[in-house]
Amino acid sequence: MSNHQATLYTGRGAELYHAVVQSDSSELREIIHSLRGKDPRILELAAGSGRITLALLPFARSITAVDNSAELLSILQDELARPDRRRTASKVETVLADILALELDEIFDCVVLGTTSFCLFDADQRRSLLTDIRRWLAPGGELLLSLRTPELGGSNFYLHEVSPQLAIEETFDAVGRTFTSTLVERSGDGQRIAEYSVTTHLLTEGELRDELGAAGLAVTGAVDVGPRNRLGAIGNYKLFRAHAPARDTIGGTANV
Ligand SMILES: C[S@@+](CC[C@H](N)C(=O)[O-])C[C@H]1O[C@@H](n2cnc3c(N)ncnc32)[C@H](O)[C@@H]1O
């Protein structure tokens, strides 16, 4: 193999990641259902190459799309520059930044954190991120967050064949409660050329509800969202809706 373990979101990994996810419509219908008719100012965290961003464009007043992968954001920027998107592309601001160290002065009607990206972070990082999200939400604002809810059976290895040239291998570490997902690139004769990996944490639905509650976000719904065309059985997702209080009482003072 020419490239042993590269990350999934940079360089060639980002290119292949985009190729694999761009036609994936998981979560989109449910997110749009939640936003339709509200003309919201949206903050999309971990926006990547814009799988969700582009689908939300017709329903948003504005979208601030944040990601720390320059390669994935540049794919989104190229998409936004297409002539047929000229009318709506100005609604989107792309921000290259670490969402765990993000400075934002604005507030938003909706924060979207899709594709189970919340599980990229450990417990301390998630706590800090939810505190920030609560701060970025307008009073009564909505967080839409998806969580992978896999059925963990006897096996701790899963293989998803994407095409003769690409496969996704996943290993579950029951002790560390992590998944490592590896996109395997193969040559025409089936040899492994390279691997691009990402590790995510397993978080149960109950744990997520507790973390949202601890951040002062009230869960108001949870719906099953997949897989739709997410490469067969890559795992079911649930989309959680949680709301900031209508009257914000951070610091003890009502701030409507
Ligand atoms: C599972 S992908 C989801 C991308 C996109 N939402 C989609 O559906 O294709 C996770 C994304 O999180 C981004 N990411 C990971 N850690 C990040 C961080 N600390 N700050 C900003 N983005 C991050 C990656 O670059 C990647 O684009």
C-alpha cells in the first residue's frame, strides 16, 4: 500500500469520502421537515463537502457552514460557485474552523450537527460543544443532531462493499466503545492501495439525552432516519430535536 493510514477527511481521503456520501440522502427529509416554513438562520457544524448544506439551501435564510477540512469545504465552495446555484449560494458562509474552538458572535434559529458527527468527540469535548451550541441558539432555537444507533450483535467487524474499488470496514471496540471506520481503496485487480480511517465513539440514545439535558437543551423529538441510500446497512441513524429554553436564563437573568 502506498499510503498506510490517512484520515478520511483530508487529501485523497476527503475526495473519496465525498464520492461516497454525495448521493446519500439520509436525514435530509427529516431535517427539511423540521425547518420548512421557518426561514431559519442555520449554523451547520461539521458541514464537510455540503451534503446537508446544499439540500437545506432552499429552506434557509442563511447558512453558516463550519468544518475544519479545507479539502471538503473547498468541494462545497466549488458546488456553490456553479452557475445554477448563483441565486441561492450567497446565503451560505463557509467557515474553516475547529468547531471545538469556534468564536461566533451571532445567534441562530437552528444548529444542525448531522451525519452522527457528534460521536467524533469524547465526553469532555461533547460537553463543551453542547454548551457552545446552547449559547449560539436563539431563545427557543432548535438543535438537530443525528446519532448512529447500531444494532451490536456478536460480530465486531462489519464490511460494506461500495464498489469493486472501494469498501468500508468497521471494527467495534467494545471496551473502548469506539468504532473505527476505514475506507479501503483497491486497484483494478483488487489489491489494497490505501486506507483512510476515522474513529467515532459509541453513544447510546439514553446517554445523548442525558448530555443534551445537562446542557439545558430539552429533547422534543427523535425519529429514525436511515439508512435510505446510505450504502445498505451502514447503521441506523436517529435525528434528535432539542430546544433551547424560550426565555434564556443563562446567568440567572431572563434574556428574551
Ligand atoms: C461524518 S463527516 C460529515 C460531513 C457532512 N456533514 C456530510 O454529511 O457529508 C464529519 C465531518 O466533521 C468534520 N470535523 C471533524 N472534526 C472537526 C472539528 N473539530 N471541527 C470542525 N469539523 C470537524 C470533518 O472534516 C467532516 O467533514
